[in-house]
Amino acid sequence: MNQTPVKEERPFISDVKELRRRARQHMEQGAVTSAYTADVKTVIRILNEVLATEIVCVLRYKRHYYMATGIHAQAVADEFLEHAQEEQEHADLAAERITQLGGEPNFSPEGLATRSHSQYIEGTSLLDMVREDLVAERIAVESYNEIIRYLGNDDPTTRRMIEKIMAKEEEHADDMKKLLETLSESERKAD
């Protein structure tokens, strides 16, 4: 007969006085308490890579917004602009979390492309631009999935933030996929 292992019961907070005492220790570390089990330096490095990725995405989407031409240009450009604004929000979230962890967000343009997980590829046509944005979104989704797995329960705040960003990146990828299908169909009909 299978027996379910008995889970040892332990109180939620065993000693409120001890909790209060620990909270007063190392106050200069802000959000990083003794309960934080991730490697802070590694998380800050990862978040600076996320920051760079999001900045590169902002720049690429902004270029595509301004360079969009053709019969479908306005609707696609509007999508590019919306995505650029959302990518900027993601960059801001990453920068804020870096400072909460006691780090410094790296906004330096020097090395931005090498810190970014996605590439800055301009694209020559509207269809190329959409393809490049879809590729970049797919890269972000895979990259952020790896980050989420790495963080696990060691930094739940950063993990939840990356999960929220990743959900938006998945939405962006879906938007780009639909635009790609629409533009490809239009091109086929035009031929």
C-alpha cells in the first residue's frame, strides 16, 4: 500500500522578534535580505543583459516605425510603435530591479549590441522588418524562459518580473506572426 510521506509541519514565522532583528541588520542592502538566495552579482549581470536586449528592441522597433512604407505601412507602423513603447517599459523594469538589488543599470551604448540577446537588424522591406522583429521576439522568449528557470525560487521578485515581460514578448511574437502572414498573403495576391 502506498503511503504518502508526511510533511513536517513548521510554523510560518517561528520568531517575530528574530525576524525584526534580522530586518535591522545590513539595512544598506535594501531589498537583499538574508532570505535572498540567488547570486546577486549574477542576477544583476543577467538583468543588464535583459536591459540591453530591451533597448536594442526599442531601437529596432523605432527604426521600423519610421521606415515603414507601402500599402499596409500605417497599420504595421502603429504596431511597431506600440511594441517600442512596451519594450521601453520592460527596460525600465529591468533597470529599476537592478538598482533594487544594489547594482547599476548599464545604459552605455558601448557594448550594447554584445550585451543584448537579440540583434539589431534593420530589414529592407516591411516584410523583412516584421520577420526580424519576430525573430527578436522569439529570441527574447527563449532567453527569458532560461532566466526564469535559472532564478527558480532564489529570486521570486525578479522571476515574476521576467515572467510578466516574457508574456508580453509572447504577445509581440504572436502579433508579428499575424502581420507576417497578412503581408505574405498580400504579396502572393499582388503577384
